[in-house]
Amino acid sequence: MRPIPRALLIHSATLAQAATDANGAETLTPLAELRRVRVEPGDTQTLTKEDTRRGRAALLMYDVRNSLPRGVAFAAGQRVLFEGVRYRVETVDLLYDGRRLHHVEAGLRE
């Protein structure tokens, strides 16, 4: 299978690790400046017994051959900064082409 075409990998984002201090404030430590990735933002709606909550969600696609920097490891709990919005990595899916890793899809939620 061919890599995701560069013409589709039009976005940049920052991958960061979050830490909480004693006061509960979150500080971010940048891990990588992601280039040539694709982010598909969207809205979410969660229904509970009390109310309906709306939020933002996104899907980040990182191609193993065309995205930079190479060898980035995504993990749940990391943060992604994209177009002024701070997302939390909730899911990480490794998608293979036969025996080799083709791309990574990270499920993001605000």
C-alpha cells in the first residue's frame, strides 16, 4: 500500500506531555512539532441523565513515511495543540499494511 499522499498531509500540530502541579494547574512539555499530518476536527455530543454536553473531537493521522519527525510515539493522555485548541489523546490505533506499520490514527477530544 502506498503512503498517504503529501498533498493530503497539510497540517502541523504540537505533541506535548501534560503534568499537573500541586495546585492542579496543567503544564505542557513539548515532545514534537508534528508536520505533514492530517487533522479532521469535528463536534461531539454526549447525552447524560442530567444534560447534553457538546465538545470538540478530532482524528489525527500520522503517516509513517511522510509525516515528520519520524518515529513519534503517541500515547493516551498526551496533548495535541492544533489551531489554538488543546486536545487530549484518547485512543491510538496502529494501522498496518500487511506486516509493516502504515500510519497511526490518534483519537483526540477537547
